Amino acid sequence: MSYNIDEVMTAAPVVPVLVIDKLEHAVPLAKALVAGGLRVLEITLRTDCALEAIRAMKDAVPEAIVGAGTVNTPELLDAAVAAGSDFLVSPGSTPALIDKALSQSVPLLPGVNSPSEVMALLERGISRMKFFPAEAAGGMPMLKSINGPLPQALFCPTGGINLEKAKQYLALPNVACVGGSWLAPAELMAEGRWDDITALAAEAAALAN
């Protein structure tokens, strides 16, 4: 099944941003997060097993919407698409990356943190973006300021966000969802405490209410 970027951004209020060091963690982690109500999972391409983790999650948890994060070159974009990614996320954008993204069907959520970057993507027909690093780049005040002149842009802020801040971001008119790394702490994964991760996911999923 294929998804457009609006379907990805509205499937859950929070997108877990996941760093998977061990492939054996991939499937139980996906099951734990989906059980808690978070279907959209971003696997950062920062580890050797990340692409295999995407494949494993897609095969074992078909109800999950599994994407690749840290897609920062056209070559990584191709690799992520070949791994079966449902969506792609980049920390920023370059002309080469956007050209590649527009040439294929898997949606990209490119990173921005300034009005000029937003305008450059709007010129390319892209209005759904990742605001990164959210807290370091001005957080909610910056997004409120951008919404005035550029209300057509819709964001997934990521970076430095916790559960309480997520609730505040989601109240902004130009925020569809937020990305968060607090949902899968390394120590919980290392200890196999999947029920605890499900509980964290349920707290985040409840923000949709």
C-alpha cells in the first residue's frame, strides 16, 4: 500500500524517531509502538542495520507506516525506497535531493528551519515539511511567525520535543504532527521492556484526543 504525505502526517499525532542499533529490536519495537497507537515510525539511517530494520518492520507489522529518516543524499533516498520505505524524512534539503524526491513516488518530508527555506520548497510544489531542529531553531514562536506570511506550509516539528511540548506544538494551526525520540529510550530497548514502550506510545497517541 502506498501513502501520500498527508496520510502519513495525520495517521498519528506523534512520529517516533527511532535509532535501531540491533536488528533483533526492530520487530518487537514496531509491535510495541503500534500496540500503543502510533502507526507511523521513522527509522533513522544512522546505523548499519537501519535499512534491514525497515524491511523487517514492513514484513512483520504490515499495519505500520514505516519510513526512513536522515535521508540526506539522493543515494540514500534510493536505498531507502528500495528497502520499502513508505515515506522519507530529511534533516534539510538540497536541489539534488528535492529533484530526486520529485522523480519518484515515495513522499519526502524535507527539513527546514527558516522562512527562506520554506519559500524555496513551496516554489517546488512542496508544502509539507519537517521543522528541524525544532527547539534549537526557535520552536513554537518561530512556527507561529512563519504561519502568518506562509499559512500554506504544514509542519512536523522534530528535535528537543517531549510529551508536554508535543501537546503545545500540536495546538498550532500549522502543525500536523510532531517527531519525538523519547518514545523508545535505548535502555528500554536494551532490556526488552516493550510494555513500557507501549505505555509511552499510548501517552503520545492520546494527544490526538
